[in-house]
Amino acid sequence: MKKRAVIVTGGGRGLGRIIAERLVESLNVFIVGRTESDLRDTCSALKAKGHEAAYFVGDVSLPTTADNAIAALEELGWDIAALVCNAGIGKSRPTHELENAEWQHILDVNLNGSFYFSKAVLPLMKEQKSGVLCFISSIAGVRGYAYEAAYAASKHAVVGLAKSIAAEYGKHGIVSVALCPNFIDGEMTERTINGLAQRRGITAQEAREVIEQANPQKRIIPPEEVAEMVANICTNKVPLLSGTAIVMGGGGEL
């Protein structure tokens, strides 16, 4: 019997690593990313705890990465139980100052990368009549934010991709969900805090408090809470979540 696995893009560091650490409790983990040292360290840590993990080095914005990653997974003799499209980037700046190349790169990673991996796994999931796709969108996937046009546009599109896959493949036993967290404690939020502080002429601590106030619980979300929600989605405890955009933390104006 083949071993069931989950693919996590951007799984070598940050939120992706924490998601991998949570999912490995129930599934083999196959992480994908650009930096081999991060991927290797994450896999080593998981294996040291007695879990099975593997990695593939590649840029998710390239269509060949998804195809080659799936081929490597199949060589291991692992079935694909779930896909977590977590890899993402952002660039905070006034929309009229955003370079065309920056706009395109953000869409290539956040949206096209999600599409390429979905396209690669869907035939396998369709054949086995089961599978879960979890797309890490953002609160910016359901509302707009100043200075985040490219990021918000890409994350809105990811929500649309998740909902469309749910509508098209639900009859094949496939679940597709977009997860839309408010600000998560990590590098991307730190960049947002620093940018906000610079634009408003306030301290980083004051900017952090502004970010915290945008969450109904007045706090920045720990990545472990997002990982726990991802685990609930990937273990398919509530299949009727398919086709939804799950917002974590609501959100107000900054």
C-alpha cells in the first residue's frame, strides 16, 4: 500500500515549515522551495522526530517545477493526499510606482504557482477519487489594502481558483478551500509593520499596534494557529468547506 503524502510549497521556512511540522503528524510531508538549505534543515528536523519527509528544489513560478516535483513524489511511491499552496511573496508600494516586472513576478509566484501545482495534482486526485487542495490566500484575498495592489490582486485570484476547482472537481471527491488569514506573525508582517511605520512617521511598536487593532482579537495571528486550520482542512474533517474562503481574524482598515 502506498504511503499518503501532502505537498507544501514554500515549506522550508516560515509559515510553510510550521505547516509541515503540523501535517507530518498524520501524513508524509513533501516540501518544495527554492532554497535547498532551508528544505534540507526542515526535512532533517522532521526525520529526527521519526517522521517521513522529502523535499524538491524548484521555483513554483515555473510550470516545470510542479511537474518535476510530482514525478519525484511518485518515485518515492507516495500517493498525493493533499496539496498546500503556501509559497507567496508581496511588495508594498504605491500602485503607480509598482514596476511591471514586480507586478508580474508577484502574480507568477502567488497565482501561477498555485495553478501549476493544482494542474499537476488534479489528474492524480481525480483518478483516486479523493484529495484536498488548500490554498493559503490572505485577508487581502477578500478585501483591498492600500499599497498592496499586486499582492491583493493575486490573492483574490487564488480565492477564485480555489472556488472554481471546488465547483469543477467536487463530483470526483476532491475538496478545494482557500484560507484567508489576517496578519500572521512572521517576516512578511514585519515588513508591513516597518513600511507602515515609515509611511506614517511612527515607531515600529506603534505600527505593530495598528496592525493588531485590525484583528477583532487585537493581536497578530500566531502561525501555529494557521497550521492547525490547514491540518483540519487537509484531513478533510469537514468536506462541506469545499468551495469556501475561510477568513481567520476578520479585519478592519489600517
